[in-house]
Amino acid sequence: MIRRIKYLLLIVSFPVVLHPQIIQKIDINGNRTFSDSDIKSWGQIGEGTRVYPGLLDTLKSRVALNLSLRGYFYPDFKNSRLEYSADSQKVFITLNVNEGEPTYIKTSYFSGNDSVKTKEYEPVFKFLEGQVFDKYELEEYINDLLTKLENDGYPFAVFTIKSVYLYRDSVKEKNYADLYIDLNTGVESRIDKIKVEGNASTKDYVVIRELRIEPGEYYSQKKIEELPKRLNRLRFFAPVATPQFYIDSDNKGVLLIKIKEKQTNNFDGIIGYIPPAKDNETGYVTGLINISLRNLFGTGRAAAFRWRKLDRNSQELELKYLEPWLIGFPLNLNLRFYQRQQDTIYVQRNVDAGLEYLATENVSASVFVTSESVIPTLTEEPVFTVFNSSSLTTGINLRIDTRDDPLAPMGGLLFNNTYKFSRKKINGPAEFITPDTQTDINLQRFEATLAVFYELFRRQVVALTLNGRELRGPFFEQSDLYRLGGAFTLRGYREDQFLGNRIYWSNLEYRFFLSRRTFAFLFFDTGYYLRNADDNLGIPKAEEFKIGYGLGINLETGIGILGVSFALAKGDSFSEGKIHFGIINEF
């Protein structure tokens, strides 16, 4: 008999387990001030939710709490109910909401330990009198005042709502609240010391000078929150957190900067050997060597070496050096040597020197001078390639950089604008200089870059870069022209594939961040070049618009940011795609 009862209980309970009661519909009635969607969101119970004991009371309690936070302390839910379908599996909720009359702020009593601040902020709370007692609005006012105090040197300020007196005025038939608010400003704080932790090789003064904080400066939360962006631009550290501030035992304000150093010396290289194609030829070495030392001896100085062998007869060599904060002033000295051997045509050498003034953490301006020489390759039979020439270039540059991180920005912009003026003198070869040949030439260059970064969704960033270069003058040689194509301009094409006196290109990327400096991306590049005709050399006008597209990934590694992308040019098949890769860093 007991066994039969067990089986009977199992049969009865089994359908209940398989078919729990579900909320089919929620009807909101009677509400005048707040919408149905507001009330449903406060209840945190939606259609399709399982029914549980006390559900209606829970729903009313949650809605009542949210109404009270918005100044409605006396709601009524009369005749709210649950109704069941014929099979008792579906539940219909009817919630009758009468918000009641709101409670208004009658009087605000404001006090504080600082009579000046009390007098300054009292009108803010007086402004609330006569308004509905909304907790969120009151908190917004208080937060705004706390932010102002933090930026005025009071990081430890505290507002306290000491009491709230609720009552009903029977004459006016209104609900009122009297507020009693107190302000303790805490000690007025200055930044007397800056302490740096985590720097094993970088000198303290390198970090401190980048902060641009004077000893004894009043504490400002807004400025403190800007400091990580300034330090990240050094590219010496992992992403820096917001500094901490405290008062030490000597009653001095201490700003604590915690950093984690990363690898600042990068080596990027690939070497290959091209065997001879014919019996009378010899093989040759090709490849790339890129060495970057961006924090020499922990002083912030930087040096770089780059060698690139393009083919049998073409190669580049570049040396760069940076001396930051020259003699303690916000001036950066930049030096550069560059040499390019182009096929069997010419050798081009540049020596550059520039002085950059760091006006603010976001804006800099620079002046520079460049000495250039172009030497044509001698051949047994005189054939014109380029003139033997020398030039002196002077220029100015304006740079605005608000990016939150120079290597993997998630927000901000970069604007770079440069003007160059060159006086070029043609020295030979004498046999190619005619009476009509201009030997003293003035050239002008206009260069601009605009890059914008915007976080569209969490960890998803749209990056758009626009670039323009233009060369103006009476005539141009191959060594004067701009080059377009490759990993850093127009992907899907060979490095420096196109030459022009006017070039434009754009890069549009949609980035999916996997970590702070690692992201995968889709890209679409466009490019345009124009090379004016030269009737004397028999060079026709060349003008084309190109596109490239593909995908890639930037990986943060121990040796730097490794960028790899697969790109297709318009009309390319998959097998004709090009792989671009390299270590990405800014000198």
C-alpha cells in the first residue's frame, strides 16, 4: 500500500515539474506620472518569468522603493492581483499603481566646517526648495559639488545628509520634506611630494617631469585623472592606473605613481638570400633590420637604426636620435640621418635637425632644417637619370594629440600639419645642363594627417585616418616625389609602389580589442596619386585611385606591438593577396 502511494505521488507531481507556472502578461493600470515600462523595469519581473510564492508582494515592494527614491512615499496598489488560466499554468498580473502625491522639499538647512564654502554652496541647495524630493537629483547636485571641491584642493570632502523630516501640511494638503545637510571639507590638500613605484630602470625625474606638476600645487582630481594619459605617451610602461593621493605622517600631500615597466628596446628583423637567376649573376642579401632603443639608460633618450634591402640595387639606411627636455625645458631635440640607394639611378642623403616645443601635454610645435644631396650613379655611357643636386629645407610643424594611448588608442584624435620650403641647387652632370635648365629651384611641401578614434561599443573602436601630401615647384625629379603603397599607407600593394607629387590615402579600421593593446581588425584603405607629366624627360602624366581591404591583428609582445595584416587590392584573387607585418612603435 505504501508503494502504491509513492507511485501515485510521483504521477501527480511529475506534470508540475515539467510545466511550471509562467507569467503570461503584466498589465499596469492607474499610473499617472511614470510610464508602464518604468514600473516594469523597477519590478524586475518580466513576461516569461516563473511564478514563486510572494511574487506580487515582491513586485509591489520593488515598485514602492523606486517611487520613494523619486519623491513618491505614499503609493497605493489596491486591487492588484494574480489571475490564472484554466489549466493554472499561465499567470496574468494586474498591478494597479497609484503613485500618490509627491513630496516636495520645503526647507534645506545647510551647514559646514568652512564658512566660506558653506556660504558659496548654500544657494545650490536653496534652489532645490519647492522641487520634488528626488534622491537621484539630490545626489547629482552633491556629486557636482564634490567634483568642484576635488578640483579646488579638497579631495577628502564629505557631504552628510544628517536627517530628513517628512510631514504633511494639512492646510495646503501637500507632503513636504526638510533636509539637514552638512559639509566637511577635510584638509585643504597640496601635492608636496611625488613618489614613483615600480620603476626599475626609468629615472624618477623622467616620470615626474612628464606630469607637469609643480611642488606645492593644489590637488585637482581632473588633473590627476589626466596623468595616466601623459605617462602612457612615453610608451615605457604598461597602461598606467590613476595615481593615489594621501597625507603622510608629516602632514604632507603625497601623490603615488605606480608603474610597470615594459620592454622599450625592440629588434625587428628578417634576412633572406636571393640566389642568382643566371650563370653570370651573383646572389644577394635582402631583408630588414629595425632596432629601436626608446629609453636609453632610463633617461627617456631614444635612438633608432633601420636598414632595409629592397632588391639587388636598392636599399635604405636610417639613424635617429631624440634628446628630450633639453637642458630641463620642454624642448625635444631630434636628429636624423637617412640614405637611400635607388636601383642604379641615384643615392639620396638627408641630415635633419629639429626642435620641438611641448606647449601642453596635447599640443606641440616644432621647427626643423634638412640638408639633402642627390648623387646620380655614374655609368660608362652617359645616360640621364637625375641631376646631381643639393638642397636646404626649413619647415614648421603643428601637432595636436589627444589620444588616450599612442600605440592602441580607444579614443581621441591626432592632427599633424607640416609645411616645408626647399631651395634646391642643381650642380650637374654638366652635359645634361642646358641654357634652359633651371639650376636654382624653390619647392614647397604641404603635409597633413588627421586620425580619429572612437569607441562605438565596449572594446570595439572605429579608427579613421586621412592623409594628404603635395609637392609644388617648377619641375620634380624622382628623388623629390612622395611614395605610396605598403603596410603604413595603402595596404594590398608593394612598398612604395607608386610615385607622385600629390598623394592622398585613408585607412578605415574596425577594431575588436582582445586586451588593452591587442586587437583584431577589418580595414578598408583608399589611395590616390598624381604625377605630373614631364615633357623634357618624356614622362607622361600618371593618375590613379586605388583601394585595398582585408583583415589583421596587432599583438602586444615582449618586443613591442607586432602587426600582421592580409590585404587584397581591387581585382586581386585570394592567392594574390599580400601579407604586411612589422613591429609597430613610435620613435
